[in-house]
Amino acid sequence: MKTTEQNMRDIQHFGEEGGVVPAVDVGATSTFLNPSDMEKAFRGELAGCYLYSRHANPTVKALGMKLAAMEATEAAIGVASGMSAIHCAILQLLPTGGHIVSSASVYGGTYALFKNILPRMGVTVSFVDMNNAKAVEAAITADTKVLYTETMSNPLLRIADLPALSALAKKRGLKLMVDNTFTPLIVTPAKHGADVVVHSCTKFISGASDLIGGAICGSNDFINALIDINHGMVMLTGPIMDARIAHKLYTRLDHLPVRMGGHSKSAAHLAQALDAEKIPVIYPGLPSHRDHALFEKILNKEYGFGGMMTVDLGTSENALRLAHRLQDEKFGLYAVSLGFSRTLMSCPSISTSSEIPEEEQKAMGLSPGLLRLSIGYLGDDKVMLDRFLRCYREL
């Protein structure tokens, strides 16, 4: 079986004049040499044609082919952001409303979308511990249509048992939707039974923290449904990715394997050293991580265990104090988001998870003193470790 990296390399395009990458097609609309074909396109009788860039664009399509190869799905489409990917995919799966069983440990923006916005559209959500199989099955009702999880949860770094969730979804006639933002290449959810995979391309896929983008990966039928002229959530709500963004992401995907390996190497070096110092570090690559054995079963080992880790400082004051010192010492930058070449730090309880009420943060085990670290690959690992330890010991 080919690896995801090999699948990506099999995607080859030639520009209009023989270029080694696709041209950036910025046309908002496409010409029909035969005027009668436009009517056929609107009736859905000309599959694969370009009509209007909100429907389809050659550059966005090229990126979609590459993303699909990476995620081992039949097709994929680029959209304006990770949140638009989640929103459009969910509403396409639940066109007349219904119920979702979601992981309780999800990105704060996802939680707010599920809790505050989707109910206005007839979609209700139950939040459960997705690592508790009995709790997941008990939450399923006659109206449930989707099981939703993150491969590696934000910010607690729990690992979803994708094979078990897939088996349950198939048993109950549901769709399994997985956010793979933290683990591109490291885990291929479709190989473990996921029906739909979404990404915030803003993060590791971009790698430069200079653009916003998202992606939806799934079957040909599902991706085509998203751009259907009469019923497609991407087509009709309009968050299609700009061709210029798609072109940047297309070229950056070629070095994603190298970057993910670099993130994993640096994070593992730091996590192992902190663990040896008895510092309360959480990193899925450590044998002490409660989902380490599960992660080893589903990951693509050549890319390591990822670049995300956390340290619990007990209180938000301590976490902020350490982050301030680390930033002054040029260990990293205090900023939301992740997947940058340099280390980014944030305190989730008061930032990226602040949408989740305090009592629910406590229930899910989110400490107010948790410092989330997206470890970059720039700088000498030993120097970075020394800076961290010096700042930590000064608390």
C-alpha cells in the first residue's frame, strides 16, 4: 500500500505552458465556447466543467486532488477556513437537522459553533468523552446522524480511537467526521474508517501562519454534493477558497512531510527531557501518555508523534508568567494558532477554549494553568531546552 506521501507525489500537474506547478487561475467566471453548454452546466449535465469560481476553480481543484491523496479519500475541496469546513460539512450531512455526538474535548470555536449556532438550524449536539465507548453509544439517539471527534484533541491531546468509533458508526448507520488539524500525515483517519475529514489549513498544512484556509475531504459524491448548484453548502453559503491561497497551499504540501518530521523531532526532544525532570508535561509520544499505545496503533510512524504538547502550571497566573519569560528568552511567541516554524504558546482556558464554560472545562479536565505549546522546528533543540528549564525554574 502506498504511503500518503507517495500518493501526494503521484499527483502531477503541468502549467499551461509546461510549468512544473499549476497556474494560478484567478478567473471569477469561465467562458463557454458553446453558449448552449451553460444551460447544461446549470442543469448538472456537464460534470467537471468550470462555471463560476464559487462552484469550481482549476487551482482549487488541483489543491483538492493533492489533499485527497494525502488523506486517502476520493476527493477534497478547499474552503475559506477550518470553521467553514466544519460548518459546511456538518450541514451537508444533516440537511434537515438532527443530532450529533461530539467529543467534549474540542477546539473552543467548534464548541461554540455546536453549542450556540447549530441549534438555530435544527441541529443538536451532545458532548461526551469519546474515549468512553459506553458513554458514546449511550448518547446516540434515533436522531443522531454524525459522530464528531478530533484525531488529537485540542487542547488536552487525547487520541481518538478511530477504529472503534468507525465500527460504532457503521453499526448504528452514522457518519464519522474527524478533524485532523493537529495530525496531518501523522494519522490518516480515512484508513481507520472516517467518512469525512476536515482541516484548518491555517495550521500545519500552511506552516507559515500567513493565511487562513480549510479543507473538507471525503467521497466523490460528498464533495460533489457540497458544490451542487441547488443544494450544496459550499456553493450556496459561499466560502470557497481563493485561488491564490489554494496555489500557496498546493506548493507547501510538498514539504509538509519534512516539516511534520521536524516538529515531531523537536517536540519529542523537549517532552522527554521535561518528563525526566518530573515537569508535568503531556505529549502523546511519551509512554506515560494515557493514549500512547492507541496512538502507536493508528499513526504513520515515519512522521513521529507530532508537534503539540502541554505543561500544567496549576494556575493561569503561573502559565502566563512562564509564557512571558519564555517569550522574553526567545523560546517562542505567545500567540494563538499552531503549526508555525517557531514555537507558539497559549493558555487555552482563557483563550482558544474560553468559549467553553468554566464548569465544563473542569469536567473535561482542562486546567486553568495549562500552557499549550506548538513546538517549532527552528533553533537548536538543546538551546531551546535550556531556555525552557531556566525559565521554569525561575517561577
